[in-house]
Amino acid sequence: MRRSSLPRCAALIAAVMLGGCAAPPPDRRPLDAELQRLMEAARVPGLALALIEDGQVTYTQAYGYANVARQQPLRTDTIMYGASLTKAAFAYAVMQLVDEGVLTLDATLPQLLNKPLPDYPKFADLRDDPRWRQLTPRMLLSHTSGLLNWRYINDNNKLDFKFAPGSRYVYSGEGLNILQIVVEERTGLPLETLMQQRVFDRFGMRDTSMVWRDDWAGRETTHYGKDGAVIPHKRRSDARAAGSMDTTIRDYAAFLAGVLRGEGLSPAAYREMLSPHMAIVSVQQFPSHWPGDTDLWRGIGLSIGLGWPLYNSPMGPAFFKEGADDGTNNFALGFRQARNGIVMLSNSSNANNLFFPAVEYVYGKTCLPWFWMNYIPYDRPELMGLQARERPLLDSGCPR
């Protein structure tokens, strides 16, 4: 019998009988070419991508450079700063503690902390404002504490409440760092140990840590500002729930896949995490402490869960998380029903300008609230800047 007459997938006859030939893997070359085109148009030197399908990572790729001057390619194992993607991983650990009864979402800080919050030196600014007593883990995880994002935004560099606790979505890294104190005291573990045991080890995230690891030296990316200015990778020694995590595209994709599977949480805790806790009415996410409301996002149900913003996409309920810092932009998006998702990590302040067109290329119309996220496409410069808040936009064809 000639070789050409053999079945193409006849390595095992049983495999043919049970399921026939496996479908060939999809051709990713058009996607790779499109992302490289977007990177050039948006002036992004390095980008890493992962796709998740039915709760499993099916594709990871890295494009461009980790270091432009040295022509060092970005790789799928390059160490990249996760920025506020840290918050979503922390939320996952917190929900495990809720599952186990270590803490409850609606207990107040006086019930949870070893001493009054203002007695911790970093939060002494709140000594004369008794509203700190109303704060709960639910408020801190859902950014509804009313606290400013970072105290340095204020002219006097002091932390304060911008709204009454529980009354409005106001993104607050300070709030997550307060919850870190609660978690460390209730578990008796430093945050880096807790995250390693409960999240990173669980999902096989071998190159992820809340603090810098010396064995990473030489594998980290260099970062680039909007003008291309070089920003060295920070080697953080203090674990912060609001954002100190270093990771890789392979690792964070493994985490998002685990979230899409609901692994490690009870069904009740999983629903709690990804259920709306408050509608979002700000025109844009930042600065979210500015007054003024809009109902533009009501049609897509933009709201905040616990650690994740939520909205209703044409593919069903979706959740996402962004992460940004000087020289860093990251994005993770999941669709609950199909258990599909996408992660993009970058070493550039410009990458937020390509995330929306990249998502649309992969999934088609998603009704992603890109204007609220300030993911203004690179070819819409007239929508960049605070003046554009007077004319906020949503995709045509999306519910209003």
C-alpha cells in the first residue's frame, strides 16, 4: 500500500474511530501581521499576546523588542510589570479567604483590623474623618470606598474621601492597600507569601511574584514612555496589592484561564466576584473622582464587580482589568459563557491606543467601553485628552 493511501491521521486507528482527524490549528499569521501593523501605527516597541478558548490557553506570542537599543526580542517568558492587573489576582485570593470564612465581605474595618486604621502611619490622614469606620472589604474590592486613587493627586498630598463610602465607583489603589493590611493580619502571612500559595502556585505561574526575584535579572523588559523615553524596569521590594506584581504573558494567561474556569472558588464566591455591585456612571475611569454622571454606559450594563469591571457584550457577560504605569499598558478581557479571553501586556505607554482595535480584530464587535477606559484608538487623536469628555462615545450598534 502506498503511503499516500494511508489515512492522514492513522497513527492510531483508535483515534480515528473515536473522533476522526483532529482539526488543524488555526492560521495565526494574519493575527500576527495585524498586531505588528497596530504596533507600528501606535508606536509600541513590544507587545505580548495570549488567547484563551474554553478555559484553556491556546495561543501565546510576543512581538517587537524588550529592549530597543539592544535589539533584544520580547519573548513569552520576558518578565513584564503587571501594574494594576495585580488587583485582579489579589481579588481572587481574597475571594478564597471569603470562601473559607477567614473574612466576610461586609464586616467593617473596626471589626477586622487589630487597631484603628488611622493608627497605621500610612493612613494617619484619615484620623479626623470617622468615615473610615464604614469601610468593608466589599467596598475596597469594588472601588466604592469613596477614597481617592492616590493621595499624591491632591495638592497637599494627603489622602481623603471624595464621596461617601458605598455611594459611587471611584478607582482607589489606596483602598486595595488598606485591604492588604486586613488580609495580612487575618492570615498571619505577608502578601507575597499568600499570593504565591493561593494564586501563583495554583495556576503554575512560575515567573510571577509580588516582589522582584534576582534570578530574573537580564530577562526583564525595558519600558518606554509616550515619546519613546527609556524607563528602566523597577525592581520592587515591597509587595502591594494595588500593583507590584511582575509576570509573563504565559503566566497571566494561565491565571485568566483559571478565572474563566472558576478554579479555586466555590460557585457562590465566583458569582459574587463577577456580579455587579454598583453601576458605573463616570464619563471616564480616570479621573473617576471628578463629579458628574452619565447614563451612556447603562445600555451595556457597565458596572463593578469585586476586582473586575463588568459589562454585557454581544457574546454575553464580560469582565476585564487594565493595568498601566509609566511605560506599561496591559489588558485582560474574559467572556464568561464561552470561557474565552485575551491578555495583552506591553512595555509602552502608547499600547492603550491599540488594545481596542486588536480586540475588535480578534472578536468582532464587542461593545467594549473603550472611551470610558481611555483606550482611544491611535487614529482618533481628537478623542484624546480631557476635552473629549464633553462628547463621550460608545460603539454604534451597541445598546444605549
